[in-house]
Amino acid sequence: MMKVTLDTGVLPADDLIEAAEPFGCEFVVVSVTAREVADTPYEVRLNDCGEILETAVWGESYWGKSEFGTDQSPDVLDKILRIISNGAFPVSRENLSDGQRHQLRDAMILEAHIRAHRNIFVTDDTKAFVRGGRREELAAKFRVRILVREEFLAECRAGTLEAV
């Protein structure tokens, strides 16, 4: 079974779930996404998806909606942040701007995907995860497959959807 993690920006994902039906994919969101869409019209759409818990980040995660990571989790999170911010993410996380907080949440979602050994990460956040060689660098460092919505749908239509 292919394990697909959906990033916040691809919600609602009814079209993705329907297109992947022949492949028997298991779809999840990370608890970060569930927090971000709480009390929005997208929240009700998460019923078709499972949820994996984020690795707890002090000052960001909610008790009971996160879990302790592995020994590698802090290093993986820091490497993801370095890649998606082009090395500009501050070492101190005490006074993050809104944009930096968004980057932190992006990194937390991808780190949870990697920690849970999932196959495909679907996102439309090309700035964070695709452009500037980021997709290739993330794939090389973490053996992660990142697809944007249209790529995922195209592979489903062609019958060529594959895991890493």
C-alpha cells in the first residue's frame, strides 16, 4: 500500500483521493495541518484522511496532538529548515515572524512524513519544497518523493503512480 501525506495547501483533496483509488493509497495529514484548518470549511473534509502526529516542537505543538520524535528528528527538522529557507532560518526560535512560523510548520509536516516512513508527499507549496532544486535536495537527503497536485493526478491518470 502506498502511503500518501497531504500538505495543507492541497486541501480539499477529494480529487486526489478519488484519482488514487485504483492504487489503494492510504492518505493522511499531519496534526499540524489539522490545527491549521481547524474551524475552517476544510476541517470537515479531513474525514477521508487519517492523521499522524507531528514531532513535538516546544512552543508550537499542542499537548496530546504531538509525540516525541526519534533521536534523528531534531537533526532532520533542522536540515529541512535549512533547505526550505535557503539557510536563512534563525537559530533562535523565540521571535519568529509569521513567514518563519509558516516555514517551521512546513518543515514539521515534512519531518513527520519522513519519520513515519511514508511514500509520497503531495504539496502545492513549490516555493518551500520544489523550486530552486529543493525537491531534488530533499529527495537526495531524505529519500522522499515530493509531487505537486497536478503531477500526482497525472501519474494516477497514466497508471504510473509509484512510491520512492
